[in-house]
Amino acid sequence: MSKSASVETTPGPVLLPTPEVQQAQHLLARQQIAAAMERARRAADADIAERQAVLSR
């Protein structure tokens, strides 16, 4: 006889708000923002290049 799956109610790991954890979270957030900005720059550059190519035809 098999048991049916149940929702686990055990919480995941808890990070205490120590200065080290907060610093790591801020660093991660800055890195994620920098990566998103770089992707946006590349997309804008590609869009500009595509528009210039269309206009120069």
C-alpha cells in the first residue's frame, strides 16, 4: 500500500539577519541589477543597430 503525497509543512532554512547575511544579500542584489542592466544595454544596442541597418537600406 502506498502513501499519498502530502504537503510538507517544514520551513526551509532560515537566514538570520546578521550583518554578514545582509551584506551578502546586498551584494547579490547589486550583482543581479548589474547583470540586468547589462542585458538591457545589449538589447538596446542590438535594437539601435537593427534600426540603423533598416534606415541605411
